[in-house]
Amino acid sequence: MERVIIDMDEVMADPMGAMIDWYQKEYGGEINYQNMLGGSWGRGFPEHHQAMIRERLMGEGFFRHLPVMEDCVDVLKEMNQRYEVFIVSAATEFPNSLKDKLEWLLEHFPFLTWKQLTLCGDKRLVFGDYMIDDHVKNLKYFQGKKYLFTSAHNLNITEYDRINNWKEAGEIFLK
């Protein structure tokens, strides 16, 4: 059975959308999507609020209530029947996210077992036939087929095959 490695944040979950919604409700500020290109979406917030954004990401509870990307549950449920699926998230960068991410995954994807969930620091340790991730740093060392999941911070990257949404993922993996 072929193995598919799937990232969580900006692929299955929408932390950027959640942060933007929160920020605009609290501060009503503008988001600069151009500043996100080629790096972190955190750069899209005004410079004087970037430390606050980082603190919110590092805080307890942020990752627990993220929106699920559209069509993700249905496509992943079917992929899980055809492939060996592993969810791999570089969660130790945000230590408070470990419990949040585990609970989020178990709530929204009850068809995945705890053995399919890997919360780690560096994705160079994983292997498989396919990887879906929004960050080039994670795809760079992967030995299988690489798919860049479209996010505001990676729109200028052209070296990888893209998946723009979960409907497209279904078209690729569930033909």
C-alpha cells in the first residue's frame, strides 16, 4: 500500500484564516498578503503586532479550535481506505500545540488512529511515496513525490506540483 504523508497546518487546518479572523475582530487591522510571500504568513500582520501574533500561536488553545479545510474530511476518509495515511505536523515548534493538535485531529478525523498521527520537530525523519505540505522546507528532503499545498505564503514558488484544495487532492489520489 502506498504511503501518503500529510501536513496539518495550512493543509488540513486553517490557522492563518483563524488568526486573520481573530485579528480583524480584535484590532480591525489590514493584512498585507504581499509580505507573506516567500516566508511566514505572520509577516502579513503589522510589524508592531507580530510579537503578539507569535505569542498567540505559542499560547494554549490556539490550535484546538481551528477550522477544517473545505472537503478535507471527506477526501481524507476515502484516501485512508486506499493508502497508508500519516498526518505529520512539526508541532514541537509550538509546544502548547501538541495536546491541541492531537485533540483536534481525533475530533475531526475519527477514522484515523493515534498510530497515524506524528507530532514532531523535523519532517526529515518521515518517508513515504507522497507528501502534501505547504512548506518547501518540509518537501525539500522528502524522497517521494512532493505536492505543495497552496497557501498565501507560497504563491511565488513554482518548483513543485501544486494542490490548491482538497477537491484537487481527491482528483489526484482518488482517480
